[in-house]
Amino acid sequence: MGKDKNPRRVAENEAMAKTRMLKTSPQKLNLVAAMIRGKKVGRAMADLTFSKRRIAEDVKKCLQSAVANAENNHGLDVDHLVVAEAYVGKNLTLKRGRPRARGRFGRIIKPFSELTIKVRQVEEQA
């Protein structure tokens, strides 16, 4: 009798990975995500490896996770994968403060972000 299995959230030729609680603002993270959108996975990995931005290492981990999901869970060919989507969302914001002159209070916002990467298998053009 059991329940039907959950439908897939992505298409048959796609795989996804999501990273939450990245300690950076969504605006800064989106600059790195835009760097890899639409590129082949090998090229995107190389770009992230040699990027000077601190958060690029965490984006690379998420991309590696998406590639591993594609290979192990969905049986896709790693050599034909392309970064189909890479989008950023807001997460928790820590509110901190610092005393300022004349009894005032300087507000310090420490934002967190989340990143979702979808990879898609494409057929090679001859």
C-alpha cells in the first residue's frame, strides 16, 4: 500500500545542490554566482579555483556537490554538464551594535546567504 514517491524537483537531465548559512551578503555572493552561470562545469571550477574572492571556495564546494549529485544520484555524464542556474537568497541576519559618540549606537548588520546551483546535461554540438 505505501505512498507514491515524491516527484523530482528538477528535470530528468538536471541535478541540484543547495548551501545554506554562507557568511556573506547576498550581493557579494551573487557576483561570484554570476561568474559561473551558463558555463561548463570544468571551466566554472577553474574560475572558482583562481578567484580572489573569499566566498568562491564555498561556491566551489556547492558546485562539486551538485556534480556529485548528478553523477551518483541521477546517472548523468559529468563531462557534459553545464551550470544551468546559480541563484542566491537571503538567510539569517545578525544584528550587532557598537557604541558611538554622544551616547549613540552604531548598528552593525551581519548577513548570511544561501546558494542554489543546478547543473544540466547537454548534448555535444558536432
